[in-house]
Amino acid sequence: MDSKRLIIFIVLSMGILLLWQEYFAPKPAPQQVAQTQTASQPDAPASHTASAQPADAAKLTAGQRIRVSTDVIKAEIDTVGGDLRQLDLLKHDSATDAKKPFELLTDKNGRVYVAQTGLVAASNPALPTHKTVYTAEQSSYTLNGDSLQVKLTAPAANGVQVVKTYTFKKGSYDIGVRFDIHNGGSTPLAPTAYYRLLRDGQAPEGEGRFAHTFTGPAVYTSDNKFQKVSFDDLAKGKGDYAKNATDGWVGMLQHYFMTAWVLKPLDAASVCKDDKSCHFELKDSNGLYSAAATVDLKTINPGQTASITVPLYAGPEDYSVLTKVADGLEYSKDYGWVHIFASPLFWLLTKLHGLVQNWGWAIVLLTLTVKAIFYPLTAASYRSMAKMKALAPRLERMKEQYGDDRMKFQQAVMEMYKSEKVNPLGGCLPMLIQIPVFIGLYWALLASVELRQAPWILWYTDLARPDPYYVLPVIMAATMFLQTFLNPPPTDPMQAKMMKIMPVAFSAMFFFFPAGLVLYYAVNNILSIAQQWYINKSIENSKKVALQS
């Protein structure tokens, strides 16, 4: 197989893979959720110390809404369960309407994605769950200082009084959720607190063409590290993940954004008192998927009060933010099997951004850096191609000379390669070595919420959206087409035609790619053309000098 056939094979394989992923690959089936007010609501996660469970099949009903506004979010808390039912991210616009904020949590328009909490105990089945109706001090709150507290009071349960408090902080997507439990009864109380994210299986807003990223639950512990489970696996009762934990988090991931209950914040101790007190549970229940953590509290004697705070992170997968919230939260930027390549490349991208303070120019500098690192490999590949191109006229004459005698033609070609010291596969190996890195760069840029609403120059105000005027995709198509003239032409006429058509066909997909991704590939192609042109000219000049001497 010569280098041109290898190139055709690689490019067509990537094209087929992307087309399959877009049009044929199985996608999470949208759940047939009726209006939120009538969606079936699963019971609380199983308590590992209490046998009592909420037995009624209550619905996800709507009570009074408490509205909360900060500088970065708008939230709605329902008095039923004290659930966080609506969360809009004010610093991120909607993928479908740039004039609206991004809607992360919601129970409207047939969607379900909410955060729920509750308490269960064998000795007191009347403790407040996500079905209990709380009372609130007021119906709306606005953050004016550095923090804001929203207190919800549950009805007394056999002498036990519970207050749930949300704490919102300025400039933060980290929401504190605290239970204050006062045991005014006559018997000891050993409650279990649960923290759950409940959502449907519909694709998130703005799921890109040719860019289907993971949507679903994930857990992280210091012992078992990052583990994710697809909705399909949950529906089938499959999926391996850590069930017991002493730290870590459980969350729901989607492209650019995530939610997570954090058992051990970066600057605080774990809420787990031992290796048997915290548990994770992922499941499919009545067409809704849940990711939950349960925490067994110490026994609260009569007259005593206990408190537990578990933060909820609900916001963008911004590396600089995630690394300040909890260990392992940065793994939500899921690069799959190319993590070993994508992670250091993204780290380098952030460092370059720190120098130029512009994500577009950081991508250009990243492209230059990667190109410089791979210069020896690409130079060897281009020298091999340049030598093959110089031999193209002789190949054509040999083809005419031997006609239909393919065996003699191939023998003569191999003799020519041997005498000219040319390896027809010499340009292939360097290219193959670079492929994992290029794929890693693809995923590093694709998963970067930092590029969302990030300007570059002119009309490029959001590098995570496609180029509105298709200038970069056209430049990329033109550079791919130009490269075909710098490479040795295939001896097969059909291959020659394919090499002319393929750049246009393949580049069509990039019309739907984020502008930041296309910027990388366009700059890379321009640099490749310059390098290949220079090497071709150098070889031509050296041959001329050799003929003259």
C-alpha cells in the first residue's frame, strides 16, 4: 500500500466514522416524559442503615417556587421536597437562542433534570424526603453581598425538627446544602441523608452535529478514580462503578456542563465518617435516571442537634473552576481513550491562553507548538513524498512501457525505488504516529467550555459555535485541495480523481464544527503546506545542482 492509499484510507475512515456517529450510531432514546407535574417520581435511594422507605408513589408535583438570583445564576427551589428545580447560568447563553441564559436544571417543557435531597431513618419514617412540603421565609431572594442563605423548614416529625438551608455565593456555581436536625423526641435517631440528581435521557440542548459527547452519570473516588455509566447500561441494569466511598463525588455530565454532589470539598473534610457510611447509587427508575449519594450520620440522641453540609456543583466544566472545588472534578472533561494525549494538550492550551489572554490566538500558538514538536517527523514524511513526486514522470513512462503487465510494472517500480533509495512507505509511519495526537487535540478543543462565547477576531465571538460565514471551513477546504498538488499523484486514475474530490467532501463536515476546532485544522494545513512546499523546492534545487555538477 503506497502513502496515497494510506492517506485515502485514513481520511475516508474518519469521514465514515463521523457520518456513522451522526446518522446511524445509537443515541440515548428520548424518554416519554409527560408534563413535569405528572412525571413519575422514584422513591428515595436505599438507606444502608434504615429499612423504612417512603412507600407512596408520589408524583413530581409542583408547590410554591422560591426564586433566587445571584450574579451568575438564577434558581428556582420548589417547596415540595425543597428540590432545586430550575437553574439558569447567566454567564452562558443558550445554544439555541443567544439572548437567553443556558438552562442547566429544569422541570419544564417536558424535561426533568432536578437536584433532590432528603432524610430517612428506621426509627422515624416521617423524616422529610423529596416529597415533603417545606415552608419558606420568603418567595424571592437576591444576592447583594458575598453570600445568601435560603432556609426551608420541614414539618416536625415525631419531635424531630429539620431545617434545610441553601447557601449561594457570589461568582460561584458551588451551592451549599445543609441539613440541621434537632432531635426533640424521646429516642435516639440514626438518620441517613441522601443527595440525588434526577434527569431524563433526552439529549442536552445544543448537542452538536458530528460531535456527540457523553451524557450520563459518573462517580469519582480517590480509590477507584473516575467512572462513568451510560443511560443504556443503567436501563439494562449494567455498569460498574464504586458503590462505597470515603470521599469523591457523584454527578451528571453533558457537553460543557455538569452537576455533582461533592462528599469531600477541596478545602474541607469528608462527610463520610468511615468506609461504610457513604454510598453511591446509579439507576434507571420509571424512565428517569438518578445519580445519588447517601451518607449515614452519627446517632443523634434526644435533645441534641446535628448538621451535615454537602455542596452541589452545578455549572460549566471549566478546568480552572473545577480544580478549586474538589479532587477529580476535572475528569468531567471526558476525553475517552485519548485522555493521555488530550489532557496535556489542554493543559498547554491553558498556559498559552494565560500568555495571550485570547483563546483564538492560544489555539494558533498551540498549533505552532505541536507543529514544531513534530517537525522532524513531518519533515521526513514530506521528504519521502517529495522524492515520490519527483519520480512521478518516470512512473508514468514505465506504466506506458509495460502496459497491462502489472507484475513486470511492479517489479520495475520496486527496482527504481531501490536504486533511488526511496521508501514508498516512508511518509506513512510519521503520519500514523501523529494521528492519536491529532485526535487528542480534537477532543481537547471539543470538550473545552472555555471556548464557549470566547471571542477571537472580527465576527468570531464564540469559538464553540460554527463559523457564521463559513470562512474558516472554506480556507480549510482550499488548503486541503492545494495539498493534493504538492503530493505525488496516484498512478491509478480513479485514485487521482478521489484525491481531488475528497478535500471538498471531507471539508463539508467542518462547516458544522466549532470554529475553534476548524481554526486549529486550518492553521495546521497552512503550516503543512509551507513546510511541504519548502521541502519540495529544496529537493528540486538539490537535483538541479547534482545535474549541473
